[in-house]
Amino acid sequence: RQVEYLEAIYSDFHIELKQWEFKLGLRTEYSQFHTEINDMYVELDKRNQSLYLFPTLFGMYRVNEESNKAIQIAYGRRIVRPNYQDLNPAIFFFDANTSYQGNAHLVPQLTDNMELKYVHGQHWNIGVTFLNHRNYISMIHHLNEKNYTQTYQNIEAVRSAAISLNVG
């Protein structure tokens, strides 16, 4: 049995000053998640309460007032919650040797996304992105002599960076 309770408050602010544009946002989220599992293999009664802040910041500088060339910087925090099937510890068999099992101990994944970009109108843009994941939800594969099993597990931290070039 799983029960989730979620409340959120949103706020945002936007301002333009000549060649500058700024957007600031904040979402505050309070959640309660209660999982109760009683069977012959697993006994779990877990209640999580969390308060999360999700800021969003965006800034843009236009090279000149008439130009469509700009430098943009952005930051945002996101959350990914495990779905019911990922949490359900029951084993699902695809065939005699292949199975999937959920993980009732998964916690939400939080991601900080930072981006710096140069935009040249609608012709092209180039950017650098950095992602910092906490409690990254990853599929894990177990293989032994007889069985292949898939499940999900949290990884403490995953960081990545990317360079992008888009042509329109």
C-alpha cells in the first residue's frame, strides 16, 4: 500500500531592462510518502516527509537592442519520483530465466541543471550544460548462471557535462 500527499506553492518574477532580461522562479514543495508492504519476503513500513525548494533562474543579455544575438544563462532544479511499478517489490517474470523486481527503498532523484548559451538569432546556437544528479535512479541488471533480473537503485551522485550546437 502506498499513499502520497503533495502540496506545492509557485512564485515567479520577470523583468526586462533595455538589453537585459531576467526570470526568477521558486517552487516550494512539501510531500509525505507512506509505503507499507507485508508479505513473506519483505516487511516494510516507511514514512518519508520532505520539504523541497526548486529555484529557477534565467538571464539573457542581447548584444544590442536591435539584434537577435544573445548570451543566455539558466539554472533550474528538478525532481523525478519513482513510479509505482519501480517501487513495487513483487517479482514479474518475463520467462523462466528473466525477471523484473521493483525496489521499495527508492527515493526521489534531484537534478540541478546549469546552462550557458550563445544564440545567433534563429540560425544557430552553441551552449554548455552541466547536470548534477543526486540519488540518481538507475536500472540495475543482475546476471548469474541461471537468471537475468532487472531492478532500480539510487546512485548517490552522477554528474555530466555536454556541449551542444544547434543549427536551424
